[in-house]
Amino acid sequence: MRKKLVAGNWKMHGSRAMARELVDAIVKDMPEGVDVLVCPPAVYIGELAARHAGTALGVGAQDCSEHAGQGAYTGDVSAQMLADVGATWVIVGHSERRQLHGEPDDMVGRKFAAALATGLTPIVCVGETREEHEAGRAHEVIERQLGAVLAINGIEAFHKGLIAYEPIWAIGTGLTASPDKAQKIHSFIRSQLAKEDANIARLTRVLYGGSVKPANAAELFAQPDVDGGLIGGAALAASDFLAICAAAR
Ligand code: PGA
């Protein structure tokens, strides 16, 4: 059915030497039967992808431009450029991009499209803030975020693309959605896809992200609609990341 996936989102951390050392350690001991992906800062992607070409490790980016190819977009990196240096995956719509860079839902949808057009596999992040959570608005927010991706890309885009549910109140805070709460939201996300295509809904992987640690990973990944994790802080230590990968087996 749906193979579990564990992705490390390093955010803006590390150095060239640290990246090499960390990924060497991950590749050496990564378990079989789980898709393992690292998303380092963009400048390290080329070297890491080349170094581990031919292994099962996936290398992805944390973001891409909504614009295709080339152009006057200072600071942007296109999906084509990421693919050119060996990335095969890309995260779009991470809450830090949405909040710190003001990326609106439709831009996230266009980034998803840009990734697909280049052959990258996009992982779109959705999730509610603490205020929205407390106001009982999680479903409404997720429906809106997902709706923008669907409006631009259509349900067929999820033949390839993935979703990560990342409640913003759980990111980097040490607070994790309880396995039961995560399951309920993941099931809701799947039901949103199922409104358009039940088969695609059944096959689409929905990852959980937000303070996943070795101690809570197994319980989260045991939920029927949780297909793995998007890991921030714990992805920066090989032993923690590998323990989380092992929990997904
Ligand atoms: P965290 O980050 O695991 O440090 O909470 C997850 C993420 O932001 O992708």
C-alpha cells in the first residue's frame, strides 16, 4: 500500500562539513522498507546528491520558486535548477515560508505546479496556527490550503505529490499532536482528496510533522492515515533521525 516516508527538513542549519558528515551517517544505517529523504539548505543539495547517487537516499529542497526555468527573480531558485543539481523532491508551503515570507495559498499551489512540471515530487505542508487550533478552525484552514493546491493542479497531481500535516503550534515547540488527534486530521485530509478521487485519496501519502522525536515516532506512525514524518529538529542528529526512520518500518 502506502510506503512510509521519513523526510528531514534541516531548515537553515548546518555547514558543508556538517551536511556531509550527517548524511554519510544516515546513508550508512538507513533502514530498508522506508523512503528516506533529506532536505538540506539548497546550496548543499548538489554535492550531497552527487555523493549519494545510486543509494536509496532521496535528496530534496525546502522550497522552490513559483516561476519556471529562468528569469529576473533575484534570490529565487527554480525547480529546474534544483532538479539539475540532483534534487528529486521539494517541500512547498512550509509554515515558515507562509508566515515569514508571506506566501499565500495560491503561490504555494503554483510552486507545487512548478515542481511537478520539472519532475520533482512536491510535498505540500498544511496546518493551522495555535489560535486557529484553539478556535476549532483546523479543518477550515486545511481545506482552504489544500483547496488552493487542488484548484491549480487538479486531483491528478496527487498521483505524485504528497501532503504533510504540520500543526504550527507543534513545530519546534516540543508539543506534538497526540496520535489520535493526528489521525483525525490525516483522515480529514484524505477525505478532502476522496471528494475528488477515492483511489488517489487511498494512495496519497500524508506525513505528520511537528516535534516528532524518537520517543513519539512509533506511536504516530502506527496511526492508519499517518504515512511517515517530516522531521525538523530531530533530523539534525543522525542517531535521532535514524531512530525515527526505524520507527517507520
Ligand atoms: P520540528 O519541525 O520537527 O522541529 O518540529 C518540523 C518542520 O517544521 O518541518
